Amino acid sequence: MVDGVLLVAAGRSVRPLDIGGDEEPTAAETARPVIELTGSDSPLAFVEDVAAGRTRPRPVTGFAREIFGRLPSVTWQDGPERTVAAFRGPPEPFPTPGGETTDGWAGEERWA
């Protein structure tokens, strides 16, 4: 998604662009893998849809693909898995102003 935003920002098009994928998963399709990947016991709760009967807009990514040759590199199915894995792993080292690297932890406290 960041690559798509940077391409649009560097481009000269003033037309709105949809830089997401062509698929449009439901909220439940998105939530279920997150619940499974995190080991949560949270239930899915469905509430009344105030937009019932309205037509939802569909993603139209053809213009972004035509101008930039852009296709998402991560599917919506892989995104949650990669995100949860990133949060579970240790923080990446980052440079300090003195040129040294730290382990990503500030002070003595570490979050579990």
C-alpha cells in the first residue's frame, strides 16, 4: 500500500485512484483470520446494518494499473499473517544519532 501511495504522490494524475486490490472481503472474512492468528477467544458480533439496501462501491483499480502498472504485492489474506508475525517478533535494530544501533527497546521496560 505504501508503494502505491508513493507512486500516486510522485505522479501527475489529479484523478482519484484506488490502489487497493480487486477483491473486497467482508468484515467477517477479514476478522476471522485475525482472531485465529492471535489466538483470541473474541467472538464475532454482528449488529444491524444501517446501510442495508444500499449498493456498496466496488474497487476499481484499472486506472492505477494502467498508469503505474501497479498490482498489490500482498494479498488481503497474507496481510494479517504478516502483520501479526511482525508484532510477535523482536523489534528491528535502528540507528541512533551516534551511528550505533539499539535493540529497539527504550529503557529497562519491555512489553510482553
